[in-house]
Amino acid sequence: MSTLPTKPEILQWIADNPTLTSKRDIAKAFDIKGAARIDLKRILKELETEGHLEKRKKTYRDPDKLPPVSILQINDQTPDGELLARPLEWHGEGKEPVVMLVPRASDPAMAPGERILARLQEVKGEAHQYEARLIRRIGTNPRKILGIFRKRAEGGRIMPIDKGDGKEWVVAAGATAGAKDGELVEAEQAGPKDRIGLPRARILDRLGDPSAPKAVSLIAIHQHGIPDEFPDDVIAEADAKKPAGLKGREDMRDMPLLTIDPADARDHDDAVWAHEDDDPKNEGGYVIWVAIADVAHYVTSGSALDAEARKRGNSSYFPDRVVPMLPDRLSGDLCSLHEGVPRVCIAVRMQINAHGDKIGHHFVRGLMRSAASLNYKEVQQARDGAPNDKCTPLMDSVINPLYDAHAALTEARKRRQPLDLDLPERKVVLSDEGKVVSVNFSERLDAHRLIEDMMVLANVAAAETLIAKKSALLFRVHEEPPPEKLDTLRDVAEAAGLTLAKGQVLKTSHINQLLKGAVGTDHAETVNLATLRAMTQAYYAPANFGHFGLALQSYAHFTSPIRRYADLIVHRALISAHAWGNDGLSREDEERLQGTGEHISETERRSMTAERDTNDRYLAAFLSERIGDEFTGRISGIAKFGAFVRLDETGADGLIPMRALGREYFRFDRDAGTLMGEDTGLTISLGQRVIVRLAEAAPVTGGLALDLVRLDGENITPNTSKPRGGRRGSGPKRKLARDKKKTARVKRKVSRKRR
């Protein structure tokens, strides 16, 4: 009779032989035969019940260890370029182990987000617990879903929070992760998409109550994958930084540079000063100083801070929070140009003539001390004759010269003719509890334009300097609109009784002429929106294709390195080009400029989408208490499923779904941008004034459903009568199409019976 092994002996065997853990392997190892196999099965079952082993298919293993072959997801990259992965088959109770991928020379290039099948080996004494070698690539992340979980007896359903996704997802009983009914959850697609029935998902994370105060921005952050927690090594690196001194820098502490920002700004990365130029050759001209926080001194290439900043690409701004690109030790402290505190900077001295043209510039690396931290409103009030105590002593020395220099820049801008869109920005105001108090349109002051124009001038100076020094850099590129989008804009212009030049090289001055013609008319907002939609999206690239919107040949972002990685790259390029130190542009920075440009262009779009979605949700929450109220607005978009309306009061966008137009069939004309009723001939097109009734407001998705009440001053009575043919939208063409579909169904049915 075979001698049964003890439980510790079985556990030791499994630990020593992770690839031989089936019941058959264990029996063979201990020479267990015949009826003794039944006793072995009992012991294994006891070990499983006690939590020492986990049975997966026909093998046993320690639940606090990973199997020798496992599925991994690459989720990070160290500053040294090593790829780290998370195990997707971890079922232990302790902290999830870290796996480092050890690539072979023949392995393909891989990036965060990819899934692989890998062979694992446990290691000791390292920051990671396992090393992995690639067996094969599986692919990128499966589709992620963010939604509300609805519990059911057999598991549950997920109702996605995306406005455009009305499809439910089925969650099996064993894949709910303990989610409660009504909770916001993150899930991923489970298995292949079924041809029949609803798709399946497994819950990855429970995010709590979706209606809780200040949960709106958290939904967007999670939904769009914006990193909102800094790794421990990044925080440790930031906390270890000390304020830099004057060594190797120009002393600018006596210059009355000041910061002008929004009243609620948390960081101050740019300061300005202007004075009359004392050069007799530049009569009537000015000298403008723009000083920018020297972030490159603290965030050096290849550091953990650098890797995290590049990963984030930029800061993201929401009504109730900021997700910064850099930890607060830097963004809110060492790199913020606080009033009266010495701070290192990179500054540019620019000479402009009396007509606002830049006639010279040069950069310095310095140490400055801000004379004051002011906000736009108080600066504007001071200029308008009502200075407060803080602004009064600065009027003659700083504030008035800034406005005088700006008057010259304004003259130059009018000659240059950058795109002059008039689209007021909406601002959501929250209470301390996170509830929407009001929705306002941000006020545009001369103080805003002053700072914008000086930042543009500094950005141009940075691009020109680096081009002259033949340095690598990232340009801010904005290409001219493609012909098909211009044709659509011309159609909108013609519908408004305006024209857009054709048959010549398009310039921003041509578009500005169109926008000027729309000022004061009922079509002003429509023309501005159509112009915005016609524009290409700006992006970052190491090749210079100019900036169409600003009407500039060379443009690079230099003025916001606290919140944009592109600016940090430009700062490093300036440091290298001027030989200011060893913290400039590294060889690795240069080699991956193309990839960096593509990546941070994508993170910028990600933030913009998340910020827009958040505002939409807050607006829907704000309007949810006004169901049934009527609002004025304008048709802002046409689609085959309905018409979009922008409400005058809040700037919110809502949808008049096709079903809200009655039982009449509306034909969608993509080229003309219209919906036309087949029975009544009612035509809905861009720019029409409407009165709508709010039918639904969904704060979780940000969606607004509207009913059409009046169109261009005419009352609209939904067509609820029975259309011709007894069915919605019946008509000769529709009836013919239905007859063809019916014939096809009959043929398929007959064919199946014959087989």
C-alpha cells in the first residue's frame, strides 16, 4: 500500500515544481497508486478548503503565488526603459506582485496596455517579485465600460454612462466583484462578443455612489484613464527637491515682474513686465519681459518625475479639482512664482517697435522674485481707474506700461489677422458641497488679451531661437482646414447670406471677414461654430508646418512647463542651445521627439474630452430640476437620429431625438445638413432659432433630451396622425424598400427549409 504524503510535503512539492501540479503529477511524484488516489484527492480538497491551494482546471497551486505561465498586462515603464506588468490571474489576498518583463533580442517592441502570455520565474531581493519572458502577444486592453451596476439574481447588468452607448452589458454572478445595486463600476469585456444577446463583462473596480457630491469629475477621470495618483517614487523624488539658488544665473530679483492669473489659480508659471525702450533707435518702442518657471531644473530627463510627467502629458482641469502633471511640491511650490519668493526661471527679453513688431529678443536663465500675484479682474479694474491697495503702488511702474506695450501688440495683431473666433467659454460654479450653483459665461477682459498676446510673442521667440540654433524641439502645429471642411463652411455661410473666398490661397483674414460679416446677426453663433468645426486640430511635432490659426510661421509652446510637457521639452532645448547646464535636452529626448509629440497630442485631446464630458454632466445635473421648462436656443448640429440644440441660457447642448418629431419620417441630407419631413416638408437646418422643452436630463451621462416647440418663430405640432400606409413614414420609396426586405426574408426562410 502506498504511503500518503503529509500536507506540508504536498505543499513543498507544488512550490518546488510549479509546472507539475496536477493530481496525476502529484500522485506520480509520491508513487501513489490504486485506491490511495482517493485519499490523495481528499487531502487536496482539504488543502483547497483551508486556503492553502487553489484549483484551476486540473492543477493545484498556492493562491498567493502566480502560475508559471500567466497572462500579463504591461502597465508601466521605468525611467530606465524596463517594462513592468500586472498579473491578470492574481487571486491572492496580499499585495499584487510586480512583474518585470525580461525581453530577448528577438522580441517585438511592446508598450503599456498590451497583453501577453509569459513564462514567470519568482525572484528574491528585487523591487519586483517575478521576471517574465514573452511567449506570445495577446493584444491590447479589452474594451472598458464605465456604468451603473444593477443587481439581479443571476449576477447583474451594467448601464453604460456614455451618452452614445445605450447597450446593456451582462455580468455573471461570479464576476460582480461584490458590487452593490446602483454603484458606479468599471468593467471590461469578458470573452468574445456574442453574436446573439447582450455582450458580457466582468467588473474590475467599484467606484461608489455616482450621485455623490463631486463624483462627476471622478467619473470623467476614470472613464478616460487620466492618471490621478502619483507613484511613491515620484512623490519621494519631488519631496527631496530643494530651492535652487543664484549660481550660474542672472539676478533678476530687482525687476518688478508680476503674475496675472485667474482668481482661483493654484500655480503661477509666468510673470511679465514692460517698460519704454531707452534705445534711441527704437523711438516709441517697448521692452517686454516674460519670465517662466524653470521646471527643467527640477524635472530632469530620465528621472521618475520626467517619466510620470511625460505619461500624463499635461494637467487636466475640472470645476472642482485639478489633476496636475507634476506633484504639488513642484506645481504648487518650488515651480510656482509666488509673490515675494525667489524662484528660478527662464526669461526672454523682447524689443517691440511702436507698431508692435518684435525687432529683437534674447533668453536668460535667472533668479526672480515676483513683485505681486494679481488676478485679471483686479488688474482690469485698476487700469479702468479703480485700483485696489495692492495695485495702486504698481500703476506707474508696471500696470500702465504693460497696457501701453499691449496697445502696440494689438496693432500688430490686427495686421497679422489671427483667427478671431467669438465663442464665449462657459464656467460651471460649484458650492462647497459640489452642487452646481450657476453656469456663467466667462468674461473676456483686456487683461486676458494682454497676457495672451505676450505669451504668444514669447512662444514665437522660443521657436525662432531654437530654429536659428538648429536645435531639436517640438513645434505647436496647426494646419489649414482641408477642402471638404471648407466646402461645408461655405454652405453654412451661403445659408446665412454670407460668402467665403474661393479659388485662392486661404488666409485667416478671409475667414475673419466672414466672421465680421456675421457679427450682430442671428447667424453669428452658427457661423462661429461652423468655423471652429472646419479647423483642424492643433498638435505637437518636431517638424514645422506653421500655425494657421495664429497666422504664424513658427510657433512652440514655452510658457507653461508646469502643466504641459511640450513646454518642458522646449525649456530643455533652450538650456542645451545656450549651454546653460547639463539638465537640457538629452539624446533620448531627441530620439523620441516624434513619439513624444504624438503621445502628448493624444493626452491633450483626452483631457479636453474629459473636461467637456464633466461640464456636460454638471449642466445636466443643474437642469434636471427644470424638466418641462422651455428654453430658447439654436440648431447647432444635424444627424440622422435627430437635431442638436445649443441652449442660450447655459450653453448646454441637447438632442431633439427623431422620435420627438412625431411619426413623420424625416430624411437626413448629410451634404445640405438638413432633416426634411416627407409628409409636411418641414425642414430643420443649422442656425435656426428654436424654443424647446426639456424632456429628460441624465446627470450620469450628461445627456439632455428636448422636445421641439417652435422653429424660426413657428409653432410646431408633432405629426401624431396615422401616416400614409398605416406605418411611420410610409411612402412609395419606403414601401418599396420594405417589400424588398420582406421578399428577401421569405427567400431565406424557403432556403433553410429546403436544406
